[in-house]
Amino acid sequence: MKRNQSKNKSRLSGRQERYIQPSILMGLLSKPCYGYELINTIHHYGFIQGQAPPGMIYRHLRGLEEDGLVTSEWDTTEAGAAKRMYTITGEGREVLAIWIEYMEDQAEKLRRFVAMYQDNQG
């Protein structure tokens, strides 16, 4: 049983990571923010349990920036070390819209599946 639990946990973590990209883009949709802010807030979207692993978030932010979906610049306005501020780009908004369409389609398929199950229970 423990082996199956470990296997299922591994599958779930892969699924969590799958939705990091849209979660980061959603986090930046309302306003630019620091990576640390994203780490502390994207769990609210429901794809990650607990605090997001910092290494995973920063790795995805670098990839999103390389792909032109986010931009960043150093913010030196506050005392202390400079912080990198991330902003979603127009292309990032388009990719997020595509994710939303995909999620809506998946949600509809899940609703139909659950309805079929419930119909066969009675």
C-alpha cells in the first residue's frame, strides 16, 4: 500500500507542476510582483498544497521570461537588496487565455463524467 501511495504522490506533484505556468501568469495578471510574493500566494489557486517550492517557481519564472510571457526588472526603490519585479506581457495574457479555455473544457468533461457516474448509482 505504501508503494502505491508514494507512486500516487509522485503523480500528484507532477500535476501540481503542470499548472504552475498558468498560476504564475494569473498571479501577475492583476499587478507586477516579486517572486517571493508569488511563492506565498499562488497556492490560493488550488493547484499547489502549501507554499510553492521557491526553486520551482524561480525556474518557471526564468522559462516564462525566456519565452516572452513575462518580463522582469530589478527594483531598487526599497532599502536592502534589490528585488526582481515580474510583469506579465501581452503574449503572457494570450497564453493565460488559452489555459483558461483548456481548463473550461476540462471542467466540462469532468462535470459530464461525474453526472454519468451519478446516473449509474441510482
